[in-house]
Amino acid sequence: MAVPSQPPALPSDVLQRVVTIARLDGWSVVGIATVGTIVAAVMGDRTGALIGAGVAAAGGLELAGVRALGRGRAGGVNALVASQLMLLLLIWGYAGLRLWAGTDALVDQVLTPERVARIAGLGVDTRLLDELLRRTLPLTYGVIVLATLGYQGGLALFYHRKRGSIGTALG
């Protein structure tokens, strides 16, 4: 016996779902990016601070799309899609810059002589830690790139595919 399929969601329900997801995602991005930007700036990482500010702006663009949809403007979907693509490119750019700088520069930035001394004081084999970081940082950035493609790319595609229903809901 065939399982009955559910009827398609009403356009108004699709609109509400998109707005809920975008609002949560937008505020999450703005909040996390703002904290990251401040931390990067305090640590003297100008590149990280600039990328963080750009990521916060992408979250703001997503929230602007939510506001536009709330005002009945179907074009707000364009801002939702653009925000995800902007975020994807910023994160890929940051990962690319870090990898281009080289693993040695990354490890030297993390394992300053002061930190190495503190860590060694705790009884940790700092040579092993150094080797671990040199081997795992490129892998870590690769995972970040793939995760970003899946999440931001998937969310951009989700928003894009809901354009028709949103247009219908907004009349």
C-alpha cells in the first residue's frame, strides 16, 4: 500500500518558514561575527577583523532581506541569497588567505614564545603540539571550506527555490 504524500505547503507557510530561518541565521551571524571581529581586533589581527566585519555585514544583509519580506517586498529574497553567497565568499577568502600565508606563519601566530613557555610549564610536549598544529591546520581550513559550501550554499539554494511561493504569498 502506498504511503499518502503530504500536500505542498501553503505559500504563506513557506514565507513564514523562510523568514524564521533567515532571522535566526542573520542574528546568529551578526552576533558571532561581531564577537570574532572584536577578538581579532584586540589581538591585532587586522585581516581577521576586516573579514569579521564583512561577515557581520553579510548577516546584516540577511536581516535587511527579512525586513523587506516583512514589508511585503518579494525582492527581499535577493538579499537573503546574496547574504549567503557573500558569507560563503568571505569565509573561503579568509581560509584561502590563511592557507596562502602558509602553515608555518599560522603556527607561529598561534604558538608565540610566551604561549609555548606557558604550555611547557603545564608539562605539555610543545614539539608534539607544534607538529600537530602544522599537520591539522590545512585540514581544518579544508573542512571549513566544505562545511561553508554545504551550509551557505544550501541555504542560498533553499532561499532561491522558495521565490515562487514567497511571491505568491506576498501577492
